[in-house]
Amino acid sequence: MPPLLDVRNLEVRFFTRDGVVHAVNGVSFQLNEGETLGIVGESGSGKSVTMLSILRLIPQPPGRITRGQVLFQGVDLLKLDEADIRRIRGSKIAMVFQDPMTSLNPVLTIGRQITEVLETHLNMSPREARGRAIELLRMVGIPNAEERLNDYPHQFSGGMRQRVMIAMALACHPQILIADEPTTALDVTIQAQIIDLVKRLRDELGMAIIWITHDLGVVAGLAHRVAVMYAGYIVEEAPVLELYHNPRHPYTLGLLGSLPRLDRRERRRLVSIDGMPPDLLELPRGCPFAPRCPYAIDRCWEENPQLEEVAPHHRIACWVDVTTGRPR
């Protein structure tokens, strides 16, 4: 069966006064029906720009998709005209953003913001849309849903606003839900509630999910596969258990080493990754992680490795076998 979403060699540039920012550099990945893919990396690694590019939401100018294909059910989204992509955006592929306060309109009631989606994409009457909006708010666990339709965003807590955003995203039964760090601004207890909610809705509705985060701990119990991004590249991709038990890229090792672990009896100091990410105005000649990598060899400074399979469904972009410290 062909993948639901097939991203091939996606390349995104931002043309600024200071120069050209190489934000996304030939990213390729697939997403299957009902699957959850975690996209992990530190700030500035290209996670959000990749997803915004899929929906053609990057500001143009200064941004521009300079190369690649985004095949959704065999149709290249990058070649559609604006009217066609708007029909897909929000209905077949929906997105939940990091901060609901900047995504929700502060002068419109929650009910109006949800019913507008239903009237636009599903041609519902105002009465039908209102009934469906109440169902959606109940689905995401908002009490007194009918009364709360008339409330404004500032009358909801942060966790409840994020539930409203999820309800809006699910309004048209999307096949893909893209969640861009939706729990970052929330406390740990509310984070866990939102993640449990998304898992339940995924299993009930059968939709595929792309979950963007900088925290490998968050995707551990949520994703089926994980792609690790660094400096606009995917440097490792593997099934979630394989990635945690057998990380093969030095950057992934660093990310996992910085996580507190409760499943180990011995006490270990947390590891930090030395140095800073590269300046994307000037991409290095070789591997972008080489200046921070304890395993770097001469070839790393001269040539950037391509993603290659090192185990079934496990790909890395690295010249070194981290299990031995020797060149692959």
C-alpha cells in the first residue's frame, strides 16, 4: 500500500537581508495511514518549517520552497493552486500550533471559530455546525460544552485552549493531524492529559499524526516512528523502540543522554551536547554536527553523509559506527 504522505527531497530557503537561510535541506520521509511519526530536534532544526511547507504556510517572501515533492494520496501539494490547497488545508490535513492564544481569534467566540470551519469545509448550516461543535468540545473533554461555545479564548485555561484547538483540527475528520509542540507551554500534568487525549482520538478516528517536539521523552509513548532533525536534515529515523534501545547517530545519543531516566538503578550524570548548532546562513562543507561530535573523523569535515539503512527500517546519516567508534 502506498504511503498516505510521501515527502521527497524537500528544500526550503529564506532570502533575508543577511543572506540565504538554508532552513530545510533535502528532507524525505513517509507517513502511513493510522501511523504516528515523531519529529524531534532542538530549536532551529527545521521541524516546524518542514511541516508548514507541507501545507504551504511559510511566508513568501522571504520563504521559498526551492525543491522537492509533497505527495498526499499521490497528489503533489506543492503544485496545487491556492484554491485547491485551501480545500485540503484544515479538512484533510489539519494542524495544531504551539501557542493556542496566538492561533485563536481573541474577538470571536470559540463556537464561532469552530462553526466557521464546518460551514466552510463541510457546507453545514449554522444549526448543524453548532450541534457538531458541541460534539467536538465534548469529544476533547471540555465540560459544559454547550454553554462554553459562547465564551472567548481568554476565558479558557491554557490546557482547555489547546483542547479547543484540537477540536477545531478534528472538525472535518482529517486524515493527517500535524501537532507542532502543542504541549510545550503547558505544565507536566496537563501535557500528559493532552497526549493521552490525542492517543485516544487517534485510535478512535484512525487518523495519522505527525508530532513535532524537542523532547524525546514526549514521543516515547506516543509515536510509532521517530525522525531526528538537525540543521535542516534528518540525521536518524527508526521505529520508536529501536531508536531508544539502539540509537546510532551521535546527536541522538546526546539527546537521549540529556534525558533524566527513572528506569535505571545506578545514578548517572546527565550529558550535555557541547557547542552550538551551525549558522544556517552558511552551511558547513561536511557534516553539520561534526564540530560538536565526539566521534568525528576526517571525512566528517569534508563530506556530508546521506541517510543509509543500518538495520531494518533504521536509517542514519553518519560516517561512524557509534557502537565501535570506527568508520562504517
